[in-house]
Amino acid sequence: MDKLRHARAAGALLLVLTALGSCASLGGKCNDPKCAQDADITARVKSAVFADASLRAPNFVYVQTRAGVVYLTGTVATDLQREEAESYARGVKGVEEVVNSITVQSNSR
């Protein structure tokens, strides 16, 4: 089951990275003013998410924004942490939608 979750998370991350294309928040060159807005939203979401110490390492939350849509990927330990990360993202001004693809890592093996 863990392999399936990791495969899904990897697939979701690939999809997000493909969708984000050459936006400035990925380090590419983008002349669209929305890229600067997206980079600002990403920074503010990261700040909000990582202000919660429970979402830092060993958890991993990756944040990207495209056209006001925030994409959350990564792995956390609990469903509550997954929900909290989404809640923090939704609370940031300028966020139009949140796509939460964070997986919950099961410690049972």
C-alpha cells in the first residue's frame, strides 16, 4: 500500500510540475505579471504553513502556485497535518483554490 501511495504522490508531483511549466516560481523566465503574484503567494503560503512547527521536518510539504491556484504536495504523518496545511494555504490572501495532494505516511508496516 505504501508503494501505491508513493507512486501516486510522485505522479501528482509530476503533474503539478508539468502544469506549472516555466513560471518564475520554478526558476524559469516568465514575463507574465501573474508569475510574480504566484511567487508572492507561494512565499506567503510557505510562511503560513511552516510557522506551524508540526509541519516541518521530518514532514515534507512542497508549495507551488499557478494562476492563484496553490498546489500542495509532499508527505506528513497525520490526516490532521494534511488538513492544517490546506487550511493555512486557504487563509492566504490571493489564493483562489488549493489542490491538496499531500499524502499521509503510514508508520505501520
